[in-house]
Amino acid sequence: MLSGLHPALKALTVVLAVVGALAVIAGIMYLALPSHSLPSFFPAHYKHSKAHAMKHGYAALALGVVLIVGAVAVPWTARRSQHT
């Protein structure tokens, strides 16, 4: 899928896909785990809270989906512009 692309576009595609996947994983963690069970470096980590960080979870999922769509769009638009 990435063959024939400029190396910078390949790198951008890979970075967008990896960061998008990590954001989706973080979103799932935010929605599935109570705040006290989140890793301490996560925003919304509260020691004695049993609530879930729903807003953070939805935001991370949305960001992850946007980044993954961007990772798919970069090579698609690059190939389209090469053919014209």
C-alpha cells in the first residue's frame, strides 16, 4: 500500500496510524477502567475515585478515529495527485 510513495509521506502515514491506534487504546482504557485504575500518567487519574472518565474516553476515541482516517487519506490523496 505504501510502495511508490515519497519517504516523508510514508513516515507521516505510519506516525498517524500508530498515534491513532494508541489514542483508540487510551479511549478504551478511559471508558473501561475507573479513574483510580488508570495509569498515573493519564489525565483524569484520581486515586480515590471510582468514576469513569467518559469525556476523556470519547475524546481519545474521536481523536484516534480522525488520525486513522488521516493515515488512510495521506497515501490515497498522494497517489491521486501523482496521476493528474
